[in-house]
Amino acid sequence: MDSAGRRTRPARRGRHQNWAIRQRVLCSRYVRCSLIKSRVAKSANRKSSTVASPLRRAYDLMRARFGHQHWWPGDTPFEVCVGAILTQNTNWGNVERAIANLKAARVLEPEKLFALSEKRLADLICPAGYFNVKARRLRSFLRVLVEECDADHEPVSQRAADVSSAEPFKTCRQDAGSTLACLQRLFAGETSAVRDRLLRISGIGPETADSMLLYAGGHHSFVVDAYTKRIFQRHEWNPKSKVQSPKSSSGYDELKQLCESVLNEKPVLERLDYWQDYHAQLVMVGKHFCRTRNPLCDQCPLKPLLPGNKDNL
């Protein structure tokens, strides 16, 4: 209102005023998002610290019952890679029969396997089940190994210095020299980059890739399988496991990250064997005690760590 009582329009804000208001709104939103992220990170850290003690104690209990497993069974890193593909959706006994067929036919080398027809390869690996699918997946892996990682290719990158990374290749001397060179090129580089390289191969998923990395490539990449998910769910070690089926593929990376962040108390040079054997111990518990149906909790070495157990301190 002016002095005469007439209604007047409010003064328009200048462009600089509107810009300042938008900036304040954006800053407010940024602060809120930062606070939320900070709270989520703190919550994740609290959860990790909560499960750190039982997870580390779990290994001692399993190791005391089963002893060191010396897993993965395989004469060479290449055999480990083949086994990692063949073991998809089957038990290890069937894989051993399939690998025995390959050895009997004297074709357990990259070039010789890749030279086989898909039908012949499927016939040899028949005991592993899903033999037609696995033959195609194995050939996809072999194609990368033979055609992209041969001796004429330069290594993708040099792996960061890690003495443990050379260990798996000590047993590879009985392979042809070209096989050793191909595998070294395949596993050369940072773990995340090599993992992405493996995941781009048709038929290789997270579990298969991590198995190759950990047991054949000497990379620190923890393996998560159905046994791991089931055991973690029943012991409430993974917050998301309560709403996910142990067979679900979702949550793999979260569980993998949890294990790697918690099971890091060993020195770097000891951690590779530690993670290899930890996964093998979980497999033993899953096979013999933590079954899908009729679990034998009373006989399980991890019984003291079950929720509500007085020994779970």
C-alpha cells in the first residue's frame, strides 16, 4: 500500500538475488546428502566392527575342526581356471571326473582344448553337467586366453609389487611355456581391472571370477558362494541376508566387501592363504553341517557363534 492506500506490486528480485537463493537451496541439499552419506558410512563401519570378532573367531573354530584344506585342488593355475568354470551348479566330485577325462585325453592345455570342437569338448566334460553350456563358456575363456593373451601380446599392465602374486605360477612349470605366459598376461594388473576383464568373458560371473583371481591369479579377492550366504544368514553376520535368499545373486558385492574389510588382520603376505583357506572352511561347514534342509547345528563347529548362544561373546 502506498500513502494513498493503493495496492502496489512487490518489488521484483534481481537476477543476482534469485541466483543467491538457488545457491542456498543447493548448498542445503548438498549438506543434507553429505550428512546422510556420513551416517550410512558410520553405520556400515559399526556393523563391520560388530561382526569382526565372530568372523575371525569362526576361522579358528573351523580350522580346529577340519585342519588346513589346501584348497583349490589343481595341479596348475590353468587347471584351477578350468575347474572354476566346470564347478558352476554342480559338486566338486563331478568336476574331478570331467577333469580326469581331459587329462586322459591329454588336452588339458589352452591350445589343445581350444582346438577341440564344441561337441567333442562337451563330451569330455559331460560328468560336470550342463556340458553344452559349459563347453561354450569354457571356449569363451579359452578364446581370450589363446587369442588375446598369447605371447605376441604385450602384458596389459604390470601388477603392483606383491610377492604372493607369484606363488600360483610356481606350480605352472609343468604347463607349456606359452600357457604360463598367457596366464601371467591374463592376471596382470590391479585386482579390480583384472576382475573386470574376467567378468567381460561370457559365462564368467562374480563367483567364478573371484575363484580364478584368488586361487589361480594370486589376487586378494574373497570368494562368496551359496555356502557363505547361508552361513552368514543363519548367524546374522550380514544385515541384508535377512531379506535375501541364500541363492540370490543380489548382495554379492556387499558380502564380499564385508569379508574383505573385516578379514584383513593378517599381514599381506599371509592374507592370500588365509582367504583361500577361509573360503574352503566355509565350504566344509556348508557341506557337512549348515545344510539347506535339516542343518546339523548341534554338531557344527560354529554353534557357539549362533545368535542367542551364551558362548557367542
